[in-house]
Amino acid sequence: MGVLKNKIPWDLRQRGQRDSQRHQKKIKEAIKKNLHKIIADESIITTDGKRMTKVPIRYLDSYHFKHGKMRDGVGHGKGEPGDILRPGKKEEEAGDKAGKEAGVDLYEAEISVDELTKMMIDDLGLPWLEEKQRKEIETKHVEYTDLRKKGPLSNWAKKKTIIENIKRNAIENGKAKFGNLKEDDMRFRSWNERIERHSNAVVYLMMDRSGSMDDHKRYLCKATFWWICRFLEKTYDTVEIVFIAHDYDAKVVPEKDFFTIANNGGTRCSSAYELAWKDIKESRPDNVWNVYCFHFSDGDNGRDDNDVCKKLVEEMLERVNMFAYGEVAYQNDKWSERSGLVTVLRSIQNPRLMTSILKDKKDVYPTLRKFLAKEMSSEEDNDSRPEGDQL
Amino acid sequence: MNAALEKRFDEIYALALKMGLDPFPISFEEVPREIIWDTASYGLPTRMSHWSFGKSFLHQKINGEMGFSKIYELIINSNPSLALLDETNDDITNLLIAAHCWGHSDFFKNNICFAPTNRNMVNQAEANAKVIDSFKDKYGIDAVEDWMDIAFALDSHIDWHRGENRVKYPGPEHVFRTKHPLPYADLYGENTKPQVVEEIINTEFPPHKEKDLLWFLINYAQMLPWQREVFSIIRSESFYFYPQGQTKIINEGWASFWHAEIMLNYENLSPAEHLDFATAHSRIVRPGGGGSLNPYYVGFRILTDIKKRWDEYYKEGQKDAAFLKSNEIDHYDKDDKIVMSKMTGYEKMFQVRREEDDVSFIGNYLTRELCDDMNLFTYGLAGMEEDQEADDIILKDRKLDIVKHVMTARLHNNGTPLIYITDADEVCMNLEHEMVEKDPFAEDKTYHELEPFYAKKTLEYIYQVWKRPIILKTHDEDGGVIRYEAGKEGITEEVSGTDGASSRKFKI
């Protein structure tokens, strides 16, 4: 007897599905671990937030000893020795990246910007948010709190089902045993949407648009603001954002102009502070509004103006929940560590004043973590940073 | 499977036996495509789960669903063999596949490379999977999968020839040896009496260069019992899969030869079906696209050629009474070319399927004429010649020796770089990467180098197990020595080129 005929219940297998989900999970972990390298990437900042983006990760392959790229082999076909089978990439096309990373296979994981945003802002929050009179900020939570007799199999609550079954058996047969499963025993988890109401908040985003802000600096500002906006949009349904751009003078601009506005003129940071402060005093009564201020500049500010700034910020700190100042600079700039503005601001002793210096794309992530650490207390300051980041 | 098809499957089997095949029984299963993808990614329908299989499953699934590739059949080396047929195959495809599978099963049963494989691996793998699952429950899925990562990183470094079951090295031993004086010792005024001296032998560790990295670590590294078990399981499954890598071309060639042979002799085919078969056959056994080699095609062509040639040699032999009386099996002429044989084409083929793996199969039976006929050539990076970019891939050569070398070099050690343990003690472990020339006929010698990023990662893995610094001596393409050291502080790389040694630190 050579041809065997037996039937195996193949349909029950889910090994491949399960393991590929496990693989996906590992990809996400790897992405999360590398968020600080990824998030300030141009391809992400420039998206409309809807499409998929490719994230290069070098950390997810099954490693083993292998030969370098094998470019020789055997093939078949016509031709004479010396014929070009496949033209190589020209130097220019290959570009810098390929040159530096030759031979390393980057694993490219595809992930939606939305999901990336979710990962990114998962544990961010507006610190020192206070209960105010009119509760307007809403956040939605989905919670599995309910059990039902009908539902999709993926929500099948096995433990509850077994307990129900045992209960029924105990009642019907007097034996508390599992068995004779009936549809009636089935339990499925079900969810409720819970809406949490928070206090109202207004966020002032102030950006330096003076002539000294070159592309590099502007990029760092934009990247950080982009994430702050995404974070606010996703986390709080009703939060008001005021965009202020300033050079020597400050003005309130719409969001789309804020990110594309041209650079010009001298710098007077106090102009932005004055404008924000005036707005706060006039239209944000203390008992209703939480106020957050973020200011980004390269610190190239007039010496006289620094003192004005200090005075204004001290004044504002009496009222606002948080004032955050980010200074953008170059990797090799030593002077910017001691730039007038940041030095003056750092001399103010108040945990609600936060400063950060950004020199490179990878500084964006720690800065965000610093400024938007949920449940902030002044001592925890450093712990919120991911390992291995320097700031 | 409908009754008519089942009957024809039996007929095909009877025909295969009649034509001389000696296969295991086969259990044919019609399965959904997902099962084919699943088994193709895991290697066995019952194998343990691991995220890397999931990754390859997803890859198979996407390729399959997009229509980039279709796997018609999979056959598992076991007794009885297990053949999975895609349930969407039409009847004639299934008949062809059945014939093809009898070829594979015959090859599994009779080829020397497969002789030591565990024919009960389908069940064994299931038991292994259960053990691994129990570890996952007990020690956490992350801990176990991370450890499996290490085992999978090293599982192609086994020593096929020393085999799966080995005894540990003999430890150092005190022995007494009688030392005899040299002749004429008295002339030099030396001691002339035999002396008994005490010696310690077997002090070298390992006593020879060790190729089986997993075996070495299982036996000599400190690890937890479950970790040892995981290593052992993965190593033993690696032994099961190893011969499949050794015999891709000959095995597929053999199965293709027999599906053609059986189907051509199968009488219960209508003319229309015959045409369908011919179409399917030519789709399977055709030159690879884009210049790449198709193992089905190469194997099929070489085997067909062997049959044709030996049929002729046999005919010649029958004419020569002196040869028939002699003890020779094959007779060679002055130029060392075979001219007569007592073996018929079929007999020779069965000998080849018993004795050869891919490397010897190509080395022994790829002839000049066949090489020309198949239009084989070698390709590679262009040198820095005029009007050629260094990056261009060019057609290099059509000489038989060079084609054979390039083909077999890729198959050597199943394409895995040869890494040996040369020395290991409390201080560190020394590894050595064997130098293999890319082209022995070229004037400028170049060597197969290791991919550095992967090498470093793998060294970190070995360090995790051995817990003492790991030093790997390897080389770059031009033969310059590179020394990696994996230790507590990460990886150091030391390059000593022709312009003196320089050292730099790496951090991954």
C-alpha cells in the first residue's frame, strides 16, 4: 500500500498567523525603542498624518554568519564574456546613504503615521493640568468592562465561559465540573466608551522667525512643534492652540502660515511674550483656563531684551501652568550653551519653567518627553528620558 | 479527492514501482494554500513556533496572494512521506505532482545524504514543539524566543560528517610512556636504557578545530537545563534539514526526470490531458528567468544527459567481447574519456541518485557539451576596465572549470561561511573564519568575506552564551586580516591591512 489516505484537520492551524503577529509586535517594540531616532525624520514630519511611512530598523533580523554580498554566480543565456548583464548604479544615484551603509540590509518596517503618533504620545500629557470651572477638554477611552452572551469570537472570554459552564453544570447535575459546553455558557467581552472631561487649556506656541534662524534650526523647531500639535490634537479633543511668530515684533498667525512663514529681521523675544501675556490677561481668566507656553528660538536675542524677557516670564509663571523654552543650535556650537536668553531663563528657580537645547534631530524626542511628561514633579525630571539619550 | 483521481493516483504509484523506483509510502493531503505557506516557512507541518517563521510566513502569504509565486506541492522527508497538494490544483497537475513526489520520496529513501536523517521527524518535531511551548509557558515567551534566536543564528554550523550524536572530547589524561633511546645514543654519551616518563595528553581544547558550534556550546558552555534543551532541539532539527540543502539540484532533477518518465509512460491520459501535462512540465523544467539558475532545469538536464550517455556507452560495451570479459565497469580511453560501460543509462542514474550530492553531481557529470548546450556562464562585478563602471555586473566566462567552480563554491557547506573554534579557555574563545577564494583562476586573489554587521551581531550572541570574550579572526575581500572581539564592552574591530595595524572601537 503506497498511497495513504487520511485526513488531518488542517483548518485549525493558526501557527503562521500567530507567529507573524509576534513578529509584528517585535517590529513595534523595535520602533518604539528607536523612536528618538525616527520621529524627527523628514518623511514623517512632512506627511498629512494619514499615509503609511517606512521606518528603517536595523534591529530585526535573524542574525547569523553570512557572506558579504555575493555578486558572482552562474546563469544561463546568450552573450559574450564582457557583456554587461546589469548596469551598476552610478555614483551619484547611489548617494551618501548607500555609500556609508553598504552591505547592511536595512529592515524596512511599514507603519502608519497614525500608529507611530500613538506610540509616540502614549505616555505624554500636559503636566500640572488643573481642575477649572468649565470642563471642556474631552478624552475618549475604550474600556472592556461588560460581558455579553453574543459577540465576535476574538472577544471570547474563555475563563468566564468556563465558570458559567461549571455553574450551570452544578445547578443541573449537582456536579461542579467543566463539560457539555452550550451556547448559553458563552461569554464575550464587550466595551464601553468612557468620556473623560478635563479642564480647558490653551497652548501658546511661539516661534522665532528672525533672520538667524536658518534651515537647520527651523527644522528642529518645526519638528518639535509638529509633534506638539499632533499630540494635542490626538489627546485632547478641545484644546485651543495659539500660534505666535515673532522677529522684532510678534503676531498671531494661522497654523498653516506658522509652519511655512519666511524668515526675516532682528530678534526680540519679549515681543512674543508680551503678546501672549496680554492675551492671557485679557481673555483667559485664571479660574477657567489652563495655560501652556512653548517658545523656540536660537537665543540670538538682544542683551537688554533678555532682562525684559526674564521679568515677563517670571510674571507669567505666576499664572501659567508651564512655560517651556527650547533653544535650537548646531552640534558644535559651544556658545549657545551660554546664550543670553537661556542663561537668564535658567536663573529663574521654578519647576514649571523648563528649558531644553536641541542640536540634532535626535534631541527632539527627549525634549518632547521633558516638556510633556505626564504627572510631572520637579524631581522626576530626568527619569522620563529614555536610556542612552544625551541632552 | 474524487474517486477517479484516487484511482489514477494508485495507477501512477504502480507505474513508479514498475519503473524501478523504491519510495516510502506517501500520504497525499489536499490542503488550503495557507497550509502550504505555513509548511514552506516552517519546514515541517509540526515544527515549533518562532517569530522568524512568522516573518517568512507573512512573506510567503503576500507573495502567494499577490500571485508572484505559487507552490503547487511540498513533500516532507519521512516514512511515510507527507505530500501537501494545493487544493486549487487541477487534476492533471496533481497527477504530475504525484509522479514528481514518488521521485522525491525515492530520493529521500535511497540517497546517501539522507541516510542518517530521522524518518520520524514529523512526530519528533511535534514533540519538540511541545517542549518549547512548555518552556515558553514556564520561563516567558520573550526569554525563550531570545534564546532560540541564538540557536537559529548558529544552527547551520554543524559538523555533518561527525554526525548528530557525538561523545565529548577525551579530557586531559596522565599517561606513562616508555621512551626508547635514539639509535647510536651511546655514541653521544646519552642514556641508552628505555625510560618511563609521565606525560599529560589531550591538553588541547578543543583537540581539533571544531566546526559544530552548537554541539560545543551545548557540551561546554554554562547554561540552564532548559536552555541546553532548546539548543539540542534546534541542533537536531538542523541535522534533519541539512541534506536538503546539499541536494537541491540533484533531488529536484531526479523528481523532474521521473515525473516526465512516468507521465510519458502513463497510458490513461487523454490527448488533451497529455497536452496539459506537457505545458505544465515545460513550465517546471525551464531555464530560470533573468539569468538565474533553475535547479529543476539543471538537474533534469544533467540526469537526462547521463542516461543518454550511458545508454551509448552500454551499447558500445556490448560490442566489445574483451571488455565484457574484463572486471571493469566503465572503460576509459587514452584521453581518460569514458567510452564503454556495463551499466545501462537507468542503472547509472540509480547509482548517481544513491551516491551524489549537488557538489559531486555537478563536479562529476556536468560536461563541456552540456555546459555549452545550456548556455551556462559565470557573472560578477566588472573590473576597472575601460568604459565599464565598477558596479556593473558583467558576463565573465563560459569555461567549464570556472562555471563548475562558481556553482559548487556557492553550494559548499550549504552556502554558510566556515567558522571554527580553534581554542577556548576561561579567558576567551577563539574563532577562525576559513578563507575561501572567490575565483581560483583569477590573477588577483579575492576571498569570500563576512558581512560585518551580521558577524558582529552573531558574535554578541555567542558571547551571551559563553560569557567570556569571543575573538573572531576573519578577513576582508582582499585577504587583509580583521579581528573582532566581543566582550563586556561591546565589539572591537581591529584591521591589519598591508599598511600596518590600526585599531578602532565599535559600538553597536
